[in-house]
Amino acid sequence: MAATKVLAVLLQSIFQLPQMVGDELDEATRERMQQRAELLNREMTRLLQELEQRSQEPRSIAWGGQLLAALQQWQFWLIAGVLVLLLGLCWWLRKRSYEVDSSSDEESSSNNEEEAEEAEDNDDANDVGRFFEEHIHGPIQNLAKDCEVVKDLVGNLVRVFQVLLSNTFFPVLQPAIGVGSAFEGWSPCQDDIVYCLLVPLQPPHGHAFHLEPSNTGEMPARNFRIRVELECTCTREQLVENLLCFLHHPEEEGPSLLSTLCTDSYLDVRKIARWFHLLVKAAWAVLPQSSKYHLKMLPVSRSCKFQVRNGDNESFCIEIMFGVQQGDSDIFLSSQTAEAILTPSTMWPESYAVAEVKFFRHMARQAPHDSFHLKCLQLCAHILVGTGFSTYTLKTAVMHLLTTTPLSGWRSRDFLLRLQDIMRYLRCCLQGKCLDHFFFGNENMPDDIILPPAFQTAEPPNLFQRLAQDPAAHAEALREFDELQDRLLTLLFCGH
């Protein structure tokens, strides 16, 4: 929408207008003001020309009808009002500039350092990103610290389980990996944050995991089943005391993983979640955190969820998921799924959550210290609530932009421009009914993210495939996207 672009330009120009010290404007300030005015004028001319060109396309309505439709939109009156205020402010500033005393041109060089510091303060005050951070969707306080608290708690749990389950037929638990938005450094909302961690599973003694693709559903979902097989360990019996082979001595060794946490020889997500649920309840009392936090177990599905709360009313909602690693890569088969009710308990969707966390950590190391890429992601995720767009769709778009836009362009002063880029990218993907999965066939992938070799040459799954197959769903998505743009404008102007 060209109207949205005009409004964004006006909004940025207002916040970037130079602030005055007292009643005086120096020559440098007037020059900067003139440059910004010329830039705004050029951008306004370009956008108005774009509107006029669109009106001449065959599929467009007549200019008169288009103008009438615009007059009926609140954005038109809002833009007009802002433009009048802006022009009035520029006229007043120009008038004041002529009243500056000529003695201001003879300031001594000893004040140069003070003026530079003052200009820097003014730049901070006019920083659009900082303004919105403080007045619209402020930072989530202590998110990194809270993630460390949660990771330490879950780490203690896993270490206790590793001792209790050693030399048993149960899966071997590996150290938990923090995944999801909180561990990536952002969150769609400030309240009710869920801290997600993935606990990798390895087969116990005498067992082996075999990954079997099972793409019975629609792409781009990649689902697998994990077949459990008994292995002969007779050759190791001579080396390890009291070690028997499950395959050849089942009656002496007792029940195996196949008879406890599997269904039809396949690892069962729900059985594992219930098993882990019982472990948490049984082991909580021995944790050092048990004296500080009260434990509340939540209903079990395909993961183990619980809440801990202390006497200061500080609480954390924690979700433990389970995964099996594909080779030595950052790709796992995970218990997590958006359609837990419909997904069979022996189905394990492919998860890219670990690779995503590593990607955002890589970007945090490479980006400027005041990079606002996570704030842009957080703000856009905030307006998705109640729509058919998922945060994963948004995150995929932002990840693509982070690898194609210089990281120096994600600083807070470029906040509005990057928001505009995100919305433009989503709109183009919607119009083309195609959004490529980030981790397939992507030549811009950071080197420290380990992917299976097949990923490098694979055709990227289309996250908008459903829209390409269903015209009604595509039309609804376009309508909802227009609503998202309206929500974004409302949030920028009203703060909610």
C-alpha cells in the first residue's frame, strides 16, 4: 500500500527533525533540516508517482473512484493531518532560523566538543527505534537471565536422571538445549513466556534407533518414525561384568525399551512424555531449586510441561521436548508439533529449532551492538495474534532478510525501514504464493550451522504451498495481510 509507505516516511521524518537548543538554530542544523526536507520531498514525489502509475494499470479502477475510495479511508485523513502539522513545523523552524543572532556564527572552537556531544544526544533522542522500544513494545526485562535460570534448573534435572537411569533400558538423556523464541532473544509477548528446551535421546545399551521417513501428510511437513531394534552385545559381555545381551537373553535381562516406551517397535512420543513427567515429580525434591520454587505439573501431551513459582511470585512455565539427532547435524526429529491432536504418537516431525537458535546467536555476534532485528521480529509477531499467520512464517521471512540485508542496516535508526522491508517481503511472498523454507538449498547459510548434506541441494519446501493449492485460503491471507498493515500503523501511532 502506497499510503502506508507515505505514512512511514512522514513518521520517520517527524522523529528525525532536529531538536533546538533554546531558541537558536545553528548553520549545521539548518543544513541538516534542509537535506531532510529535500529527501522527504523526493520520496513523497516518488510515492505519489507510484500511486498515479497504479491508477493507469488496466486492472485498476478510475482515478476518480480511487480518490473517492481513499477519502473513505482513515489512513488518508491521518496522512493529511500529519502532513499539515509537518509543513507547519517546518515553516516555524525556518522562520526562527532567520531570527538567529549573527553572533552565533562566531562561537569559539573550545565549544566544538560540547556541541558534538549535544548532537549525539539529539540523535539518540530522535532515534525512531529507541522511541518505539520505550513507548510501544518495551524490552522484555531480564530475558537472558531468566533463560539461564531455567536452563540451570532443567540441567540439574537431567543430571539427576542420568544417574538414576544409568545401566537401564531407558533412553539415554543428553544435556538440554534451549530452543524457541525466548532462547533466541525475543518473544511474541511479554506475559506468559514459555521456556522451551529440547532433550536429545540416545538409544540405551542393546538398542538402536533407525529413522524412517513417513511423509504421509502434506508438504512442507517432513515426518519420521523412529524404529527401535535390539542389537547383539554378546561380544561385549566378556568385557563388562553383569552385562547381558537383550537379543539373546531377554528373559534374564528383563523388559526392554520396546516393551515400555514403544508402540509396534516405534518410539512413542506420548509414552516418553508421561515417563518424563513421572521422573520430574519423583526427582524434584532432591533438586537445590526445590527449596526456593514450588512445582506445579501441567497436563501431558507430546511434551512435559510444568510451572515453578517462588515466594516473590516469580514464575516460569517450562516445556521439555524430546528429540533424536540426525547424524551429527543441528537437525532433530522432535516431539514438538503444531497439530499434536492429529499427529500419531509414533510420528516425529523434523525440527530446525536448534539450527534456528544457532542462527540467531550467529547474527547477534555479527550485528552491531544496537541492532534492532530482534525488536523488529518481536513487534511484527505482536500483531499476528488472532490471524492465520504463524510466527514461524514471520521468523522465516526475517531470517531470509537478515542474510540478504547488510547487518549494519538493522540499527535502531533504521527501525521503520526494516519494518517496511519485512512487510514488503511478506506481501511479495503472498502474491507469489511461495515462501521458501530457510534451511533448504540456501547458499547464504552461516558456516557454523551443521546441516545434513542433502539439505544443501534439496528443493526448498514451500511454506505457502497450501495457499497455492487453495484460492479461497490465498484470498483470505491477502485480506488478513491488509489487516496486519493496519494493525502495525495503529501500534506505531497509538502504542497498542
